[in-house]
Amino acid sequence: MRHTRRRRSPRAPPGRARPPPGPPGSRRRPPPTLPGPRRSAPAPGRSLRRRCGPRTFSFRPGASSPILPDGFLPLVAEPELTERYRLITHHKRGWSGSTHTPGPVGVADHVADAIALLDHLGIGRVHVAGHSTGGAVAAQLAQDHPDRITTVALLELSLLSVSAGEAFFAQAAPAFEAYAEGDPERAFELFVSLAGALDRERCRTLLDARMPGSVAQGVKDADTLFGIELPALAEWRFGPDDAAAIRQPVLSVRGSNTQPLWVDVAEFLRSNVPGVEECVVDGVGHLLHIERSRPVAEALARFLIRHPMTP
């Protein structure tokens, strides 16, 4: 695993990508009204799982500052994180146990949900981490609510406006065709294996071994992926000025074997985010947090140690 710390270099504007099929997802909605009284964050060592508005969330044991990651396993079970931090794991609308709300649901809606969740729990500031589309939410949180976000960790942020975005979706055409033909299982497997730079059999074996039940759940959530999440991501705008406006410490993590899309995104972040820190995890692609969760957790832990949350 290679880790570097970069200084800001001249900006390089991204290209344009062809949006995937589906409805636009950028319309802003007010934060949801959450049921019941505001909850207090549990003490370190206590585990909690609840529903909050359209999301499900859980706390994992920890001893220090809270982290808001976008519900990715098995990373959030790694001792490097669970023994140091309180992890507020959650699922965005339409994923896993969270409510499937009608589209469009854009990045702004997910940001509003995350802030409503923190308010519901009585938590002021957090470290935030996001993988892929969750990285878009993390980056937007840092822009829109800088007083609530201490650091930002972007694990292969998905940004479709970079030069490789159009080519990636051209490769993904068979997955969209399978979805349109009413075959969500084939559509999900084609898309995830393409994103992970793995063949379908190896990808399914990996998911079954590391995240039992995730393939079946992904098939159930195919409408969210193809009908809401990807169209919303295509509508999301995150240009050089937006990246440069992030003032929190930022960690960019990618796999050494990842697709050109995420290589381009890493270059975009390197060129535009002031002082971005970088980590390349050897031997993995876009599913880096699943294939090699330990080195990813170690990189996150080192980053958070360098940038502790101050009172």
C-alpha cells in the first residue's frame, strides 16, 4: 500500500459524461421530519440499531470521536476503527433496510438525511467517509455543512463528469439493457463486476464470502441503483471550484487495479482539493473496502490520527 500527501496543483477542469438512463435526481427536498424525541449517542462499547426517517443506522463499539460512514461492510468491522471510534453506520434511502422512497432522490436529499440523522442523535461534528456514490454525499456534506464535518475520506468517489465517465457507461450498457429487460439479477451482477474490475463469477464469490446475502439484497435494490442512484449521480455537479472549496482535511483512497474512471477522479481530486492526502491500496479495484478491508481501515485510522477532532 502506497501513501502520499499532495500539495495543491493547478486545476484541471473535468470533461462531460453522458448521463445514464433514468429520471433526474437533483431536485432538492426539505430535510425529513424524524419521529420521536432526539436520541443521545450511546456510550463507547454499546451497540445500537434503529430506524431514523427514511434511513436505517447503527452504532458500533468505539472509544473516541464519531465517524459517519456510508454503511459499508466489512470495513466498519475492522478493529483499527471499532476500537478507536464510534461508528454511525447507515444506509441511504432505498438501500438494504432503508425506506424505498419514490424518485427523484438526489445527492442533496441524502445530505439532508445525514444532517437530520446527526441532529436526531444529538451529534454536532463527525468525521465522514463515503465510498463510490456515498463519496458524493460525503463531499457535498463537507461543502454544505463545514461546521459539522471534521475530515472527509473519499473511497473511490464516483464523479461522472471526468473524462473517463462516458467510456465507463458505454461499457455498462449491457447492465442497463438487462435491467430494462426485467432481469435485475443479471443487471446487478454485470454492473458490480464491471465496477470492481472482476469477472462475474469472481465478483459473486467475493461478495458471498465477505458480505453474505449482499447479492440477493443488491438484486432487491436494483430499482434504486438503476432508477434513482445512477441518474442522480449523473445530475450531481462537483467541479474544480467545488472541490477547491473543501477546507477540511481530505483523504482520497483508490485501488491500484481500479477502472480508469476512478483513476481520473483521483487525478481530479489531486489537482483541485487543497492539500489532499492520497492512499493507493495494492491489488484491488473499486470494491477495495470489501477485497482488502484491513489496509483500507489502517489508512483511515492513520488519517484520523493525523487530524483528530478538537473540542
